Amino acid sequence: MLDAESCVVIVGAGQAGFQTAASLREQGYAGRVVLVGDEASLPYQRPPLSKAHLKLEAEDAQLHFRPDAFFAEKRIELRAPDRATAIDRAARRVVLASGERVAYDHLVLATGTRPRRPEWPGIDLQGVHLLRTVEDARQIRARLQTANRVVIVGAGFIGLEVAATAGAAGLPVTVIEFAERPLKRALSAEMATHLLRAHESRGVTFMLRTSVASIDGSDGHVTGVTTTGGRQVEGDLVLIGIGVQPNTELAEAAGLAVNDGIVVDAHLVTSDPAISAIGDCARYPSVHHPGAVRLESVQNSVDHARAVAARIAGKPAPYDKLPWFWSDQGDLRVQMCGLSQESDDVVLRGTPESGRFTVLRYCGDRLTAAETFNNPAEHMTIRRILAAGGTLTREQAADPAFKLASAMPVTAAVAKPAPPPAEAPKDG
């Protein structure tokens, strides 16, 4: 436990970094808290950037986790815009781009991820966008006001969310995806196929098993995309959403263990006991999945932050939270909980044709994960069952008359729910 004379430095002012700072104060930590962010903004939510913010339904100030006064009241020293350029582990100092050297007793790396930027010809043309920051969203939003056709490369969550937003604005949208279905790594074939058909029914065109050779343009502006098969797809707004990569360079340069993420133990501590890593950039051992995982979600960031803050405040415990996620794609809501495995079999509860159904994923006889479509109540029940270690057999899951709540362990039914995040997430 660190005392009132100590200092915690947090690098990264996204969901994980902000939550760590807020949770340290909630846990009673009285020392200095320094939060370093590389954007000229108060810490803000990213999920609305691909949805409400593009539709002018969420202004910049509504994205902020807390107003400026919160940071003064909680004695959180926000360094923004600034960024960490080096970690001096021997002296326990973080070197900032501004030239400041901040001494720490414990360092928390919440450096997040960045979009993968392919080296395709034409990637720098005006009208070609990646989406990560609020400034990216502003540029895309402005472009949507004048665009005639939208091309989205990548049928992941970001791509499908923006496709739904652009389609709702009346724009023709083409989604190019190299895999045989959208969200192949994230969702079951059953759920992905249903989403594909739902988007197609709303006018979105999909080109699956298709790769990009180049981005085309004229006079410095994008005019479309050429596929490796030679097909030209017109578009004056092109969004690239082909995944992200963790920001591990700072950790790697400091000699910390890195493997597609900053490697941490069950307490989220790196190979240096004075440094933790959390959120999207951290690879950690999950009790809900064999081997280590790196997850990109609001829940994971929030719960990681709370766990590290509690440990710093003298209440250590291994991290064991159940992962859960969700994505709003226009009027389509997909919610997921647990961590599936490639070998999973599925049990359908309900039918896709009804517009509300659940895919339960099993490894042998063990329920590993669940996906629900426009079915939030069932998602919450299954999430509680998984988190509590309840048993839901395949036969029970497939029986529409079976009440899922009866699979909840008795002790879990009366357990106190977890507190909400410092700012309730709008997506995950």
C-alpha cells in the first residue's frame, strides 16, 4: 500500500487511465495522481465516436467522463496534451515530451491501441480515414455531410457501426472484408450471418473474401478502392477499419515483457513490480479462458482499473472478472459475455427470424460464452450465470420453456451487484 507521500503516474487518459485515477480516490488513496494524456481534451468516451457522435447526437462535452472541476476536486493532475517518451525504471521516473520528468512510486500503463494503417497506395488521399480519436470522428462527420458514396474496409465492430450510421443518413455503403463473413474472430457464424443479412436488408452492400490492392484518387481526393481482383469500387469517403495494434513501444523500450500486448500477471503487474498495465494494451491470464488474453472493451478497461486501484490502496486480489461486450449498429444490438473458443459448439435459443435470439457457445458440456441479438434481459441473466459459475446444460439452453434464472446459484442470486463505472459506458 502506498502512503500519502507517494505518487502514482498513469500513462494514457482513455477509459482505463481515467478510471484508474477516479478509482484511486474512491479507494481512499491520498497521494499524488498524475494522469498523462496525448490529446488536447478532457478524458472522454470513445465508443460513441462511431455512432451518436457521427450523427450529431453527442457533442464533444457530452463525451467527457467528467468536467474540468472534477480533476481539481479529486486532486488529479492532468497532463494533456502531453505524452510519455521514456520510462527510467532505475530512477522510477517517466519522461514526458514536454520535458517534464515525473517521479513515480507506481506506474500504470494504460496506453491503449491504435488502428492498423495499411501501406496501400493512396492511403494518404483526402477522404480516407481511420477512426480512433474525437478529431477523427469530427473529420468523418464533416465528410458524411458532403459524401456521395461510402466504402468501408473491414467488417469489424467499428466498420459495421459506421456502416449503420452512414446508411441511416441515406448514403450508399459498400463494406469490403477479406474473410468469408463479418466479425469472424468475434462472433459465431450464426450471429455474424444474421448481422450480415440485417445490414443487407438496410441497403449495405458486402464484398466478402475480398482484399484491397489500392485506394484510388483524383486531384488529391479519394474516388474509390481497387480490389486485388481488379474490381473498382466508387467512394468519396473511405474508412479503414482492419483492426488495431496495442501501443507497447514505451513498455518494450523500457525492457518490459511484451507479446501482442504488455504482459502482466494475475494482479495486472508487469515484469517490473512497480509498473502495472491495464486495458486494451495488456495481455493477462484470464480465469475464463485457457492462456493469456488481450481484450478491447469498456468493461475490461474499467474492471482492470478498479483492480489496480484497489491493489495500490492496499486491497490486492487476483483479477477474475467475466468479460462482456456490446455493439450498437443502428437499431441492431449485439451483446456478448464470456470468452468463446474456436472449438465451441453452439445452441440457439429462439430464432433469428423472430428478431430476438441468443447463441450459447459450449466447449464440451461447459458454457463458455453467449451472444444475444436485441435481447438485453437474456444477456444479463446469462452474464450473471457465467460470472457466478452456474451450470446451464445444452438441454436447458435449447428448451424455450426453461427459465434461465433458475440456473443461477443460490448464493449468487442475493449477491450485491458491482458498482457502475465512474462514467456509465455507452458501448463496449
